[in-house]
Amino acid sequence: MKSLYDDFGNGYHKSIKNESDAVGHSGNSSYSEKEKKDDNIARLKQAIKAADAVVIGAGAGLSTSAGLTYSGERFERYFSDFADKYDFKDMYSGGFYPFSTPEEFWAYWSRYILINRYTDAPRSVYRDLLSLVKDKDYFVITTNVDHQFQKAGFDKKRLFYTQGDYGLFQCSEPCRQETFDNEDIIRQMAERQKDMRIPSELVPVCPHCGKPMTMNLRSDDRFAEDEGWHRAAQRYENFLRTRRNGRILFLELGVGYNTPVIIKYPFWRMTAQNEAATYACINYGEAVCPAEIESRSICINSDIGKVLEDLK
């Protein structure tokens, strides 16, 4: 079996190259609109029960369903001062603003990290998901960086956070492939900031080279892949390799098309290659699959949290 992550060590530039070719170019086809939602939920419930292994692929839609929204009331509650000064409309767009000082930059980001990483999700969606798979042989791959799987009780040795973690800092260069836990300093930043600035002594710098620290979030080839990241990647690859011919359920939750080569395309390809596999997708507005695997797919166009409640 071809490794899905052969190129990860080279900055992720060529990882999972051309995954879409493996399932053909006939395009996506919506699962039958005539299929009742209840029927699909019943099929998914049976698929979970029958599966020898469950591979969960999670994107931003899962956290949105759990209440970790980046706009609206939640944004206004925590960032109204930044919104008034800079006319931000949501947390995401504010994260790209070129603040003039590191003190203001970290005032914004410490709040951002505190409420999206160190605060429990408002809804029980992640815990509901765990209740469905806790007795199964499962593994999770996610592009989410909010750590909600582990907070909900998922086994950390069965998790692969491909895109980083809000709870980690890294050198902005980086001078080495190393990350640093940030909870203590983030909480200090959030508590001690005033007028949208943190005290200068709290601005984080790399202990090795003195350059500014940044979040361990994948945005370019400066993303630090530390030992923990590589161990998780290896565990995920081993899980797939040792179960590749079994009855696997590839359960995709809230994955969009920003980075489809990480979860969506590999799930389609692995389902196509294994006749005993089932692909399931729960996604509000984007529950689709290729025609090649439609007969072994369950696509539910609905809120993930509501479907998980129904499954329970």
C-alpha cells in the first residue's frame, strides 16, 4: 500500500499527490435526494455496528456543529473592541490582520486561542461521537486544531492532528522542528492585557534563537513537524495498513474543499480500493461522493450534531 504521508517530512508540499486520480475524474454525484434521511441514518448505524474498524476524518464543520463558531454572537462577545477598531466581521478574518505591534497581535491571538482551545465546546457533539465509537477499533485524522477530540476523551494515541494545535507554539523561522506548550502564557496574556495589548514581557520568543514565536499552525513550509507529529502520522499509517482489507467505515464529518487531499480524496480512494469498505459523509450542504463508490456510500446532508443525536 502506498504511504499516504511519504512527503510529509518535506514540508507537506507534495503530500498525497494527485489523490483525486485514484478515484477517476467523473466528478462528484450527490447521493439520492429521494433517500430519506432516516433511512440513511439507519444505514449508518448499521455500518458502524458492522465495521471492524472506523476511520474518522474531521474538518471544521464538526467544530462548528459543536458550537465553536467564529462569527455572530460569539465573536461579538469576545472581540467587540477589535471589531469596533478594525471592522473585523469574524475571528477568522481578524487572524490575518497585520497588527503593528506584537503586543496587540498577541492580545488578539491569546483570546482566540483561549476560547477555541482551552474552553470546552458549547455542545456535546464530540462526546456524542465518542459514545458511538468508543468500543470500536477507531482512529481519527483531523485538520482541526482546537484539540476538542482529546478534551472529549478520545485516546490521544488514536488521533492525528495534521495541521497543528492552537495549544502549541513554535519558532517562527523555525530554527528547529520543536513545539512548546502554551497554556500558561496564553492564560496570562488573556488575563493581563489592557487596551488590546499584552505586557511586553509576555511576548513569546524562541528559547533557542530569540526569534519571535508563532502558533504551530500549518500555513506554509515553516510549519514545525515535531516528534509527536511524526509519531501520530506513523500510527495512522500503521492503522490503515494493518486493516486495509477489512470492513472499514470511513466516516467523514464536516470536511470541505480547502484541503481535500488530506481526508476526503484519500477516503474516496481507499473505499474504492477495498470492496468491503463503506464511505459515510455527514456535511451540511456538501454531502457528496464519486459515482464510483456511490453504492457503498452514505451521504447525509444535515447538521452533524443532530445526526449524532439520532444515531444515539
